[in-house]
Amino acid sequence: MSEDVAPRGRVPERQRGSTVAKNATVPTETWTPSFNPWLIAAAVMIATFMEVLDTSVANVSLPHIAGTLSASTEEATWVLTSYLVANAVILPITGWLSSFFGRKRLLITCIIIFTLSSALCGAATSMTMLIVARVLQGIGGGVLQPTAQAVLMESFPFEKRGQAMAVYAMGIIVAPIIGPTLGGWITDNYSWRWIFYINVPVGIAAVLMAVWFIENPPYLKRIVGSRIDYLGFALLTVCLATFQLVLDTGQQNDWFASRQIVLLTAVSVTSLIAFVMRELTVAEPIVDLRILKNRNFGVGTLLMTIVGGVLYSTTALLPLFLQTLLGYPALQSGMAISPRGIGSMASMIVVGRLVGKIDSRLLMTFGFFVLATSMYLLAGVNLEIASSNIVWPSLINGFAMGFIFVPLTTVAMGTLKREQMGNAAGIYSLMRNIGGGLGISAVTTLLARGAQQHQAVMVSHLTPYDSAFQQRMQQLQGVFGTTAAGAQKAYLSLYGTLIRQATLLAFVDNFRLLTFVCLACIPLVFLLKRVGSGGGGSAALH
């Protein structure tokens, strides 16, 4: 075989170094990686799974971390917030960083940063040291999600991209779900420090696999001699940091009744407007926002923001319900919702084979309908349910996620050029995380205020003139006694029951709201253009 003929459509080495660099006529769609795509998938996903796991693995360990480092619970929450802010800042500029430094070099460097900072987190001797290490961890980890998505979309042919996205979705969806369970088990049996130390051997393996299997595609040209858009990066950082602070502290500060929240919101909105104007006018934007004009990508990003909100808000609501109202310990509450991960993995296997054979919009419609069904089932909870009443809706919930995430990602990216995918993946991942932050903030606020509203309505029935109240008081006084002290205990018991019932109704309201949100997504699905077996190729060549 002549040296100019590449097997399996691969661009010859001689052309990679010269002809392609000079805008040769070799189509970018004919390029295939040197190694089996599944080896590449393993190389990028082992690091991505580790990074996404760290977004939630520390949730149940915060009291232990605060106790060890002599900090308050509020200070300990910065362990989560600092990671998310650093992660969010890096996500949308991953495409630019890949072009500036080279994707393979950037990926390996960030895995090393993530691994070393994980070791620093485990060895932290103060809360300040832990927060700084978490910021470094977030910076290193933020690159991994969009880079993994872009590498998978590029490495697999179009007809197998559904399977590639199924693998990616397993990491993105399953990791945050099993994070609290794994974190609780490690903390209970060993120490909270080991939730960070376990990243070290995994990170070493990820670096070695990236060195061996990852390669830069010929069409991903490095930007030589370009200047960094420092102003754009600064505006983005200020916008995301203040936005995260608003979400984290809004409820405890009574939202816009607080001058601090109003000021932070004003700074966030102003910096966002300035950032958008800057990126649309500068010659070399750090984030190419023009890509949102692509119909499929724009609508897909909106839907993924909503999906992120539903995913993370449910992950926040269920453990809270189980621990505060049903008295489940942290580990057991994590175990009760862990079937959600099993459902996700099962659906990934199925839907990965269906994408490309069945209209992706029909798969998503089915997914949103099943997701709405699971939320409706959760809206039927009460204070006397068995764990199976949580397990089955969680399993259905996870199964639905696979039918949404995989086809949605495939369609959203299916009409983009290959060289646009790095930038697109960064924006896509960022909006999923922002959706998650909005979802968690919304449901926690609605939960607190809904409980107050239901309590105000229900307390009107705690009067001596209500027959049900009189009957219950007589029963309790038979237990506590008919003395003044016994009557006081009976009143306290009744009021405690009322608070639990009011809180339960607030949980039910939240699950009903999520049901309607899922159903409202179905019409949006049909705004997406259908992507056929040649959609990716044709779109990329025009």
C-alpha cells in the first residue's frame, strides 16, 4: 500500500503535517482516529466520571468536614460552591483553550491538576486550604466534561454517535446520583479525606490512557500568536461567580428583600450583558456565542438546561425528604435513590442502539413522558410510605433520563461542524450546570415557602372548636397526662405533626411542578430539526 493511502479513511501522516495545515481539500469528515474509538472513550470517560462524581460526593460529608476543620456548616458549603464556580468559569472557554494549547496537551494537564488538587483536598489542615484546593480542582475538572464530549463525537462515525453519547451520559447522569451514596459510605467507614484520595490512582490511570490513545484531529488547528481575551474572561468570571453566590445565599437572605442579593444580581446581569456584547464584537472571542444561532444547538441547549434543573433538583429533594421527614440516615437515603443510576445505565444501553434508527424526537418525547410519570408517582408520597415507593419512581426516573440525554445531545450536535464541537460542548455543559443550580435553588425556595404557606392554612384548625383537634388532644393527654405539663406536651406533639404535614405538602407541590415542567418540554422537542444518518456529515461540509 502506498504511503499516501491511509487505511480506514485516515489522513496520512505526511498530509497531517503539511497539506492539511495549508487547508488541503481532504474532507475533515474522512478523518478517523488511529485507535479503536472505544479505547478513546475509556480514556476520556474515566477522568470525566471522576470529575462529575466530585460535584456531589462531598454533599453528605459536610458536617464531618466542618467538625474536623473547626468550621461552621455555612462555611463548609463553600467546599461545594468554590468547586462549582471554578468549574463553571472554565466550561465555556474549553473550546478556545483546546485551540490555544492543543486538546491533548490541555486534557492531560487538566487531569494532572485535578489529581494533584484532589490530593491537596484530602491533606487539607484548614478550611482555607481545602477551599483553595477545591478551586484548583474545579479549574482542572471543568475542562474534562466538554472535552470528553467533543472527543467522543469526533472519534465515532455518525451512526455510532448514539452509543458514544450513551457512554458519556452514563458518566454525566449516573455519577452525581451515586455520589452521595459513595461519599456517605466512605465517610462512615473510613474518613471524609478518602473521598478525595480515591481520585489519585484513577487520575494516574487517566493520564496514562490519554497519553497513549488521545490525538489531536488534523482540523483542530492551534491558534498561534493570538491574544487572550482577558476582558471577556474577566466578565465571564464575575458573571458566573456572582450568579452562583445569588443561588447559594438567596434563600437564607430572603432573596430580593436583601440589599446584598440585589447588588449581586445587578453585577451578574450587567457583566453578562457586557460579556455578550464583547464576544459578539471582538475578532477572537474566548467563547463563540454565534454558534447558538444554529437552530438545533440553540433549542437543544435550552432543553438541556431544563433537564439539568430537573435532574439536580430531584437529586436534592429526595434525600432531603427521606432524611428530614422519614428519618433515614444519610447512607440509607442514598441507597433508596441509587436505583435511579441503575435505570439510567439500562436505558443508555437500549437507547444507544436506537439512535439513528428511530427519530430522536420520538425517543425524547417518550423520555419526557416517562420522566413526568415518575414525578407524578413521587407526588403521591406520604409519611407512611415504604422505601419501595421511592425506589420504583427513582428507577423509572433514571430510565427516562437515558431516552432524553442521548438523543438530545446527538441532535443538538448533529448539525455542527466538527471543529465547532469543542466550543459547543463547553457551552452545552455550562448550561446543564446552570440549569442544575437554578433547579436546586428553585425547589429549595419553593419548599421553604410552601411549607410556611401550608402551615399558615393548617394552623387555623388547631382550635378547641375543631372536633378532630379535640379528639386528638384527648388521645395525647391519655399518654402525657391531664396536667398542665401534659397538655403542653400534647400541644407540642400536635404542632410537630402539623409542621411535618405542611412540609410534606410542600414536597408534593414541588414534584407536581416538576411533572408539568417535563410535560412542557415535549412541544419544544419538535422545534428540533430531524438529523438523519448523513446529517452530521452534510452539515459539517456546508
